[in-house]
Amino acid sequence: MAIRPPARNSVLLVLGLFLAAGAASPAFGQTTSEVLLDASPQLFTVLCAVRAAGMRPGRAGADPVNTAVERALARVPPDQVAALRAFFTDPEHANPAEHLSPYISVGLVLQLPPDLEWVFPRQQLPPDVWEVQTFQPLLREFYARAELGPLWRQVQPFYERAIAQRQAEVSQALLETRGYLRMIGQSYPGRTYTIYLEWLVPPGLTSARNYGDSYFLVVHPARSDLLDAVRHQYLHFLLDPLVAKHAEAFRAWAGLLPRAGQAPRLPQPFREDVLLLVTESLIQAVELRRRRLEPRAVVAELDDRERSGYIFARHFFYALERYEQEEPSIRYYFPELLQGFDVAAERARLERVEFAPLPPEPVPSPPPPETPEETARHLLVEAEQSVVAGDYAAARQGFERVLELNPREPRALYGLAILASLEEDREAAKRYFLLVLREAREPRILGWTHIYLGRIYDLEGRRQEAVAHYRGALALNTRLEKVNEAARRGLEHPFGQTQGSDP
């Protein structure tokens, strides 16, 4: 299945692979488009939605992107994220605080916003996406309501900067990987490898997958081991088709899968598919040889991998030693790597291997302290819910605590203005509404603020000021019918002569 080409308005860097007289060096004049270092507005949208719904897949970073996102999401009214919250609290759906993976997959198979349509026919969606496919229409609605387009344009320079900073070292790492495999200048037509740098994923998360011939890696740009993750997935990109091409040679090796399956630490997919286990074992052997360890350290590393269930890593490590003394590309030398593997002898040897137990369950660490932006956002939601419930004292306390954190927060000012109106404190209401006009940017809040100020001035007999605010509400072009209807009624009759409709 083919994945979309890089988006024209996404941040895109093509990593060049250059072949020069037996030596490899990066050059961006001669490039191959098989590897992209990119940023994805689709992934960004998905991760904003997850966070807006109240799910915390990891502590937000202190970088400008996370800070901007927290501030923007704090301005989104609760009613505009209610459907998302309901989706994530449904027991049928995975909690992204623990299982972010399917939602990253969603971001990888969506077209650019605002459409956010699937790139595949629905029946061809990956299994983990299929399970949460009803998230897509909620995401599209949230993108429009939360005005994520302007937010993406605001933070996009930080993605561009991260790509520029990582570009040279990533390019060099991939060239060195191809150099070790002697695959400079060789390619698999139609195959692509895209590395997405994403500030909103947890820094400790590495999310790698492939859909057919399209390989992906999603990783935080500030990770210290980013190059290790990039190389590992690139080795899969290069070696997966090679192992698959020689699948018949591993039919006998599959007889060792039951023994590997007894290793508690071996992930489930490797217990069921010999080609997956062969490829991962080969990649681990390549990575280990590239580290140039002392013999004693090599033995310890190979023992550790074998005790974790990667039962072919030892064979490949020593087979690669012979490969390093030869000249052919690994694509031609690969059959030689399989020579000397005796299934019966390995079965007998593996019976003496004591597999490592699962590591102890980590003791849950206390949740990190909230940032001021996170605290303000939660207080706003609680205060607005208190208004709806009629608990005005709790609502006032919540809004005032928000203003202690951010004296210019328009939703808190608006909430206090509404409370003052409900309590018929006209002067306090007018004072807060005027502050809202100065600080707010959201059309809904601005629209209703003009309406309320128009009504207050009508009640004071200041018709000219009232008309100016009703016209101000209409001039916003909010496309909110209730706001427009209230403004038109205010222009036709002074408030008090006809009933108004409040939000």
C-alpha cells in the first residue's frame, strides 16, 4: 500500500545519499527521495486532540511548542472538547495515557488538515487504526473548532529549526549504515522511510512501524539517543526485504520458535513469525558489531540478547565478522550469512540457556507537578462546570484562582462577568466584560460580550452605546446564529422590551 507523497506545505527535508569513488559523503545536490526528515500537521493535530481531551501520555515539555499548545488549548471552551472527552472515557477505547500507539498510527494514515481523510480505503486501514476509526470525525471537528491551523503555523518554525539542527547528523548516520551494508547507490524502488520529529510525543517514546513499503519513525527531536532509533528503523527498512527474499531458507529455523517463545522478555510478534525474529536478531548483531566492544563486553551483550529471546543474534554476530572481511554488498553476501547454522545443534544448545525473567514492575512515580498553564486549564473547566451546576461560589473561587496565575485570561474574566450578571451586579459585570473585550480573541466570547454590554447599556438608558455593541457582535461574523439573533433583536428593540436568549 502506498502512502501519500510529502505534503507541499509540510516541513520537508530530503536526505541526500551521494556516491563518490568508493567514499560516501552527504551532498544535497544529488539526492534520493527514499528518506525524509519531516514534520506532520496530521500528527500534531492528533496529539493536540489527545491532550485537549485531558489525556496525558507524558509530561509536557518546557519547550516553546508544548508551551504554545498548552496556552492555546486552555482557550478552547469545554463544550468544544466534550465529544473528545466522551470518546476517551469510553471503556472500549484505549487510554492514550498508557497506549498512545493507535493514535500515532491514526496520524500516519490521514491526509492533510482540514480534510483529515484517510489515505487508504477504510477496509485497508491498519488494525490498530480500525479499532479507533470513529476518532477521525471527532478530530476533524476539533481541528476546526480549536483553530489548530493558526496554531500549527505559529509553532511550525520550531519544527523547521529542529529539522535543520538534526539534518546533518541524521544524514551521516544513514550514510554510514548503508556504507556498512555496502549498499551505497542501491535502492528498493517505491520504498520510503519517513522520520517525523514531533515535540508533543513523550521524550522517552520511540514509535516505529511500516505499512507495506512505507516505513515511519516518530520521535521527540530532543532525544539524546535519536540517532540510535533512526538507525535501527533504517536497518529494518534495508534488511526486511532481504530477509523476506530468502524466506524459504528459514523454514527449518522456525522450529526454534517454541524455544524462543519461552523467553519472558521476547515481545509477542517475535514469538509467532520467524522472519521477524531473524530480522531483529540480525539488526541487533549489526548494531553490536558497529559498537566495536572489547571481547568480554561482546560476550556479555550476546548473552543478554540470547537470554531475552533473540536466539539468532549470536550466529549473525560471528557471521558478520566474516562478512566484514569480504567485499560484496550484503544483498549478494546474505546467503553466506546463513551458512553454518545447525538447527539441531542450536536446539540442544538453547535448552541450556536460562532465559531472563521479566523485569520487576516499575513502581509508579508520582505524577509530575502541573505547569501553571495546565493548572489554569483544569481550573477553568471546573469553574465553568460549577456555573452550569449553579454553584456560583465555587465558580467564582475557580475563576479568581485562574486570574492569580494569568491576570489576562479571557475565559476567567468572562466567567466572572457572567457571574456578576447572574447576581445583577451591573457595575462589576460591565467592568469584567470591558476587560474581556480587551483580552479575548475567541469569536464566541467576543460576540456574547458585545451582547451583554449592549443589554447593560440599554438598561442604563444609553441606547447609542448599546447599538454600537450589538453592531459589534454582528461585525464579528461569528457564524453563531444565537449571537446574531440576539444582536438583531437588540438593534430592533432596547433590552428589557423583549426577551433575550443567553448562551
